[in-house]
Amino acid sequence: MKAHVLTGSKSEIAARVARMEGNIREVIVFIEEPADGTLPPSIADLFAEMEPYVAQAGGADYSRESIYMPTEGK
């Protein structure tokens, strides 16, 4: 399987996908929300939204404290 990154307008991306050879099994789409004056979601909300897609090894400690070792003076 080969990954492709397509950028451009919606119609440009759709046209490029349609011209690709072979079977396309999966597509990830990033949609830029229109600015409506509301604040973006918190960092915690963003990570909670991504949680179903995170690969984790069983029994590992993924807490910030276990991943990042504090350095002296910080």
C-alpha cells in the first residue's frame, strides 16, 4: 500500500482521487471549519477526540510524567 498526500480545493482533490489507479481502500480528510468567532476546543478535547485512533501497547504507562523525564532545574 502506498500513501499519498493530496492538497488543493475539494474538486481538485476529488479529481485526483478519481484518476488514481488501483483500489482506494481508505481516505483521511481534514476539513477546515469556517471561522465563526467561537473558541477552538481545548487540548484535552482534541486528544479525547483522537483517542479511538491511538495505537497503544498493553500495560505501558503513557502519562506525561513517565514519558518526559524532568531535567534538573526545570
